[in-house]
Amino acid sequence: MFRDMRRFGKDPEVVTRSKTTFDLPLRWKTPKLIFTCSWSDWFHKDADAWRDEAWDIIRKTPHHTYQILTKRHGRIKDHLPPDWPLKNVWLGVSGSENEGFHRRAAALRDVPGDFVRFMSAEPLVGPVTVSPAQLIDYNLDWMIVGGESGKINRPMNIQWARDLQYACDKAGVPFFLKQLGGHPNKRAEDQAVLDGQTYTEMPHGFKPPTISVL
């Protein structure tokens, strides 16, 4: 994010309300799977002023599905809308190594309501020791795993991804291997192969529409 924002002449240290994409979902009539805040964080404190507007856009577009991924697990509960859960929101937290994974997964489990919960172990920079029973306890609906890309990347040991896939399989949690990481080829999509197989599973019962990133 820091690299890409600087490339486009933006200051990555400053959180701003987009002038061009903030209300774009209101104009999309075809259902989309929307990954929000790809260059920021939905629960960032500097976004408090306009977060209610964003929740309202979600309410007005029930035909879309919104993925909200955050590193700020401690701010989730106090910044949910009064009518939470919103049925078209998937809420996830990221955990790139063992301690952070478990701390954030537990925080996500404790968010009230019936909604799609997901973990993103990307970039996976260390082993995560988690049992199928723990994944079931965390009440997860989806697991994303990926290596780190960019010129200065920390390699992902394939065994780390293998261990998470095994635990997900035993727990019945859909597993999505996004990329293996690296540079300049981050080995994504059909090149993200684990033991001869690609994993692009989605939450049970979900058939993805067009995917968009905001």
C-alpha cells in the first residue's frame, strides 16, 4: 500500500475520504463482491468521521457483498452500526504469524451476530500452529493464505500453508490460497499451487459475482 500510494503521488500516512470511489457501489446495479479499503483500514481512527456514511451505503446496496478486512481488531466492537449485523457484510481480521493470528481470531469470534467471519493469513511470514478444534471454536467461515510480494519480501515456507490447509480441511473451513509470494512474479491465481492443487474455496453456499476492489 505504501509503495503504490507513493507511486500515485499520495501520502500513505494521511487517511482521506475518496472523492471518486466512496459512493461508487450505489451506481453498480449488477451484484458485486467488493473488497473495501484496499489502501486503508475500515476501522482506522482517522476514518471515524465518515464511517457511518459507509455503513449507510452498504445498507442501500443489499445486492452487493462487502468484504471488510481489518488489522484493528480492538476497534471493531465499538464501531459497528446499531443495526449490526448487516447481512451483506463479511468481516475479517488479518494475522500473519502465530500470536497475532490467535489474538485476532479470538477477537473476531467475540464480535456479536451471525455473519461471515474470515481470517487472512497474508502475508504469512511465520508458522501458525492451530488445530481443527481451535478453528471450529473461532467460528470461522473462510481462510485466506498468501505469501508476501514486493522487491523486499519474506519468503513463505510452503509447510506453513500446508499446515493451515490441513487444519481447515479437518475443521470444514473453506481454504483460499491467494498467492505464494515473491517478486516480480508473486505466483498468484493458477500458479498458487500447493502439492499439485490450487485452492480457491469460498464460504459455503456462496457463488461469487463480479469482484471489485475499493
